[in-house]
Amino acid sequence: MADLSGYSLGRYHIVEQLGEGGMATVYKAYDTSLERDVAVKVIRVGQFGQDVIDGILKRFEREAKALARLNHSNIVHVNDFGKHNGIPYLVMDYLPGGTLKGRMRLPMTWQAAARLLLPVANALDYAHENKVIHRDVKPANILMTAKGQPMLSDFGIAKILETEAGQTLTGTGVGIGTPEYMSPEQGLGKPVDGRADIYSLGIIFYELVTGRKPYAADTPMAVVFKHITDPLPDPRKFMPDLPENVTHVLFKALAKDPDDRYLYAEAFGAALEKLLNVSQTDAPEELSHTVIAPIISPVDTPTMDVPANYYGATPAIPAPAPVSIPPRVSLEKPEHKPSGLLWLGVGLVVAVLVIALLGWGMFSGTAPVSPTRTATQTAAPTASLTALPTNTLAPTNTPADTSKPMPTNTPEPVNTNTRKRELDGMLMLYIPEGPFMMGNDSVDDEKPAQKVTLGAYWIDQTEVTNSMYAICVSQGKCQQPQQSSSSTRSKYYNNPQYTDYPVIFVKWNQAEAYCIWAGAKLPSEAQWEKAARGTDGKEYPWGAGINKSYANINGSDTNRVGGLISGISPYGAYDMAGNVWEWASSLYQPYPYNSLDGREDLTSVSSRVLRGGSWNDVEFAARSAKRGGAAPFDSFNDVGFRCARSQ
């Protein structure tokens, strides 16, 4: 489907595309009547035949009205719907805080995960009571408000794409779902009810507390098969200190048989609430959002995230049969259930046929009728950022965190051996050749600690800023960031107010392209760590101990680069702890570190290293030796980069 940016759908002027998948494309738009930003989800009908399109349009209004009646504080509200030249669309609240997926850098405490998902469980229970099943619950469909409140989105697309006979288009075409969060019965094509959503929410809970999804494989179909056949990996294998009552909740929510799960989302929510109440009584000190294990995303078990961005625009995959909700007055099992092997055979055959025919939602068709531009319907003007940034880095007036003792470290002298990059004005710092201690023997993902010797190189004094990145974009050498917003700011990139803030929502290859344009490259993780901790193995760039006067952590959004002079590294680099994670050139592979073992292969599509922690993390993630990883084609609201150059 062609990009509709710059067009208008009725009173909604399309500003920019936010996400795209097999079933829908989501745009940020401006409501010219109410004068406010909204999100517009355009249903992709171009891949269907005319007879199917007629059926979709026939019941679109009926289902859109049902969705608009969902009124819950944790459900993104459908404000309007319409059809423009045969293209159906839904209008929803616009939330600039991004998605839960964009915030999932490291495992969080189970208490924090339970508090986060409790309102989502309540939202699902409300929807189920109103005869609406979500069927695609996943982190990309949980949006975040500016205050960090979770909002469930993307209801109703599967229902809109059902036939009049109540069958989804899996019988003849397409359905909705995401393999890594899909319940076994949904993968088999069985009838589903609210317990399928409970299973998906349980997968998210598992992922939040362990840092990994329970099932991963090389193909989406293999992931679906594991949900159906493989026992749930014990979460204590990855988080040994996880309390037994938490594991009991996970095993019940993720039971293969829906009759063995929580019958209603309300019961799942009550179980989460009980966990929190017990925690407050028995161990209140554990309630802080403390990272207790590194992110785990090994190369030999790759994740299978189907690209899904803002408001959960997702690719098509095999869909379930008609929705039904069990009556709350009866907890009895059905008198007769078909053979599991029979369902397995039927489901796999259908799924394989759908995948082969439709290529998992990668359609080449376009909408049958395109909207027309008019002379008065031009895109909203965008501020231009061309002025070179200054390198006068005065401290930001950030209040100290008085809940922890202030570190007593004295900042190292600023590196006077510098050079200024001509193209973007970045000041680079000289790092002399020689050995340093890399890693940490007390953390599995960081050991063994080892002596690594590097040649001399230069590294950027700060993270690359919005204004610097805009210069590369203006010269046609870089792509725009994937989103122009940030966690709490609807307009962040190309906003003069945030020129000296780190650029975010850049993919790994976009960051590498910028550094090449600037005459540099992304630093290897060894180069990054030496620049952050020096040669004496500092825990943090400044030494020991951390609070908000040293690093932008436990916050709500990015800070101006170089604003925290107390957090300077031994070589004079700013913000190497907190503010934003930073891409490194290295593949995310286990130690011992060896730059010649293939981990610096720039052609690989495996996960790349992230370093330094962000505003969205806790103290543990900001340590100089801390490692994270992410797929190179993903972008996030708390990931940026800096460049390096060999001497």
C-alpha cells in the first residue's frame, strides 16, 4: 500500500507513517476539526479480491461501532471510523510514549512486571465481558502514555476480516496473530476465547521477568509448533531467585490446555495483585525496579519478532476460527473435545498453505483507489536543523537523588587531545593504545574478565545529537529516524528545542551509515568499554556509586548531551552511563572477546551489542561492563549512538 503521508482522509490530514504490517498501516494524523493529533489505522484491503473487499466493507461499520463502545482507562479509544474512496480506516487516540516493546531492554523485577501488566489484564477482562477477543496481545500492542501508563491497542482487526459466516479468512486467505505470543489453540486453528489472550499476556510476563521469550526457532511456523508441543522452560533457569509463587502464576497462565489456565483475565489480574500484596507484606525492599540479570538473546536461539511498530500494525499469519467466550456461570469442561493430534495435523496443514500462498503478510497489492492530493492539503511544515551544534557542555540543573549516598569520586581531568569533525562539528577524544581490563567475572554475560589490547583510536565526546543527524539527512546520506517523537515529547527530532539531545529511533545500519558519512564508524564494544571505564576497571565511568547527578537513569526521557559533568569518563566522554543505550559495531556474542572471531562481521543480521544503559533503566544497566543486544533492524526511544575512528 502506498504511503499516504501528505494526503487527507476526510478531515484527517496524514502527517507521517508510524507502522505497517500485513493487515493495516498506522499514521499520525491531524484532526482539522478538533485541532489535535490522532492515530489513523488504514485497513489494507488491496491484497483481497473484490468479493472479499465487499464483505469487509459491509461489516466494517458494524464492527467499528462495537470497538468505539469499548471505554476503559487502559484501552486505546476508537474515536471515529470512515471509508475514503473504498479504503476503511479507524481513528484512535495518539500516544507519543511509544510501545512496551520499545522499552524492553533488560529484565525487570517481577514486582515491576506485575504492576505493569495488572491494568492490561483488567482491560482484557473488560473487553472479554463485552464479547471482544483481542487475539494479538504482544508488547508492540501495549502503548505507553507520557506518564508510563500501559494502554492496550489494536482490537478488532481480526473481527473486521471475518466472513459473514463467522469464519476468518484462514479458510481461504488471511488471519491475525504473532507466533511468539500465540496460544497453542490459536496456532492449531481451533476456536478461541479470552483464555488465548491470557496466554499471550502470560508470555509477556515471562519475557519481562526473564529477558527472553520462552520459545524461539528459525522460522515462525517452528515457533508456533513449540508453543503446541514443547514444555514451558522453567523461568528459574534464567532467574534463579524468582519466587515459587511467581513461577506458579506463569505455569498456570501458560498451560497448553486452556481449561488449565485462568478462566478469565480477571482471575489472572487477581493473581498478579495477590503476588504484589504478598511482596509488600513479606519483602518490601524488593519492590524497586532493579535489574537482577542481564538481557539474554543468544545468537543460537534467535528471536522471531515479526516487524510490528506503533499501534501494532502486524503481518498476517494463520488465524483462528470464530471467537467465543465461555459463560461465567459455568466452569465445566466441554463434554467432547476433538483429538489434539487431529487439530495439530489440520492446523499445521492450513498454516503451511497460508504461509506458502501469502508469504506471511508481505503483499504486493495496493489499495484499489488512491486518495487525491489537493493544493491546500500539504504536509505540515517541518523545522529545519542545519546549524552546527556547539561543544560548550555546561552542566544541566538536575536535582541529585537524595535517596542514595552521593559518590565521592572526583571527575578525571578532561582530555585535551581532541579533534573536531568537519562535517557535523563533533569533538572526538583521543584514546591511547594499550591494554585494559574488559568484562566482569561476577556477571555471566560479562565473563571472563580479560585483558584486551587496543590500538589508538578516537571516540565522540557525546552521543550524536538531533541537529548533527539532521545535517546528514539534509545531504541525502542518512535516513530520517523511524519516529520523530520521544517517550514524552510528540515532536522531538527536528524540534529546535531538542537540537542538542541524542538522536533516537535509529536502526543499527542507520547509525553505521551516519558514522561512515562523518568519516568514522561505530565503535567496537571493546573500544566503547575502554573509553567508558579507562584502564583501571572502573565500575562506572567516574568510579563507584551512582545517582542522578552522575547519569540520566530511572527517568522519563532523554537529557541534553553532556549535561552531567560529574559523569565524565576517564578520557572526557559524556553520558557513557545512562541517557540512551548506544549501538556498537560488534555482534552480540558470548565472551571471551576476540575481534577476529567474526563478531565484527558488518554483513550479519544477527543481534548487535548495545552499551551504556538509558534513561529508562536502573543503576545496574549503566555499568561500564554491562552488555545488551538488539536486532539491527529495530529502533527504540532509548537507543542512540556515538562514532569512533582508528588512529
